[in-house]
Amino acid sequence: MSQSGTKHEARTGISGQTIIDQLIRNMELGRLEMAYSVLLPCIYSVYLHPDDFERLAGVQDLIKDDARRALSARMAAYNRRGGLFRRGGPHRPYRIAQNDWWVELFSDSDGAVPPGDVEIHSELNDVPQPGYRGAKTTLIDREPSVTAARVARDRASTRRSPDRVFAEIRYQDDSGPQTFAVTQDEVSIGRGGEDLWVDLPLYASDEVSREHVRLRRDPADGSFAITDKSRNGTWVNGRRLSRGVEESLPDRAEIGVAEVLKLTFEARR
């Protein structure tokens, strides 16, 4: 799939906001519609001219963090509105194939990307899907020119080794059965929103609060605690929690979310 944008930043240099805007455009163009859901790309390789890459080197981590938040917010907006691309029939939820987005910026030392341009190559998952060619987009009106072999090599050399998984959360929401790997010491869970980031977004009715519950891990001993932050309540193994009060979370627990969803939590020691 090859698409092009309009030529409007070739002389002024690329900005972080433009990179994020182009990531969202690439995500929209790279969607894969299935019988019961719509899968969006979650792996993004972003190529910049070496001068643009060097100019943004000091803020790349901030750009990537903002990009992940923007992609999550746009996907949540699609699900709230019943889908930007809906053409009649039942609503199909939008989802990604991994726990989170992977976005990496590369300096194009081969001379394929001109100054002021950005070339983005995306996939649905780590392993390219049969029959799906991925999305390739540029800002300036030209054909993408970074080779697929280069993209595969760069991804393989920069993908981090898997983070240590402290716990797993299994559940089923409007997007289907899901498993979330807990790799950080604090996890916020809820519907989220364009102005509210959550680590684990739940696609469900508005009975689920935007931030419904928060988990916290104690790095000293690996134990977990849970705090209800919702309007409609959180239950652990059938017992309702007091709102705003942190309580110990068993290594294995069923977490009820507003009597709408159940999350199966299992810590790894």
C-alpha cells in the first residue's frame, strides 16, 4: 500500500507534531477490517532525513511517548463514535494485536528520504500478516523508497528484548478476549479518553469510568495493591472496595469492574 500526502514542509524541517499527524494518517490507511473487529497497525518505523533526525534527537523519546498516546486516543475515539469508517451494519470495535504501540525513529543514511519529509512503514504485528502488505506513507508527494529489507533489518536490531512480566490480566470486552502483560509498577485501567491516558483501555459502556481502577506493585517484594477510582464500583473476589482506599491485591484475583467486566489477575513471582 503506497499513499502520499501534500508537499508543505519540505523547506521548513519536520516537526514532532507533523510526525504524530502522519502516524495517525498511516494508522487509518493501514487498517484491516475483519468479521468482528478492525485491526489497526501497531508497529511503526519512521524514517527521517539525517539533518531532521539530528535536530530532533534530544526530544525523540518525548515524540514517541506523545505518539503512543495520540494513537491510543484516536483508537478510543473510533470506538466511542462507533467507528470512523463504519458503512452500515453492526459496530466492529477497533483494536491492536499487541499490548502497546511500538514507534521508532530512524535516520535515513541511504538518501531515500529528502529533508522535511517523513516516511512511515507499519505492520499489524511483529510478524507480517499473510495477504497484508503493511502501510507505507510519505509526507511529500512521492513514492516510498526505503526498502522492505531495510525496514525489517532496522526493526530487528532495535526491538527491545521482552520486558519482565510481573502479572497477567485476562478479560473480554467489546473488542473480544484480551490478555494484558503487566510490565510496569503502576497500571491505570479504564475507558480512557483523548485527554486521559490509561495503560489498559477497556472498550465497554460508560458504566466503566475513564480511569476506573489503579494497580500498584511494590518493587521491594513484588506484591500488588489496588485502588478503586470509579463511580460505579470495583470488586475483588466478590467484595466491593472502598473508593479511593488502597488495598492489598491477592496474587490471584477476580476484579469486577462496575458489574460490567471481570478481569482475571494473576501475579508472577
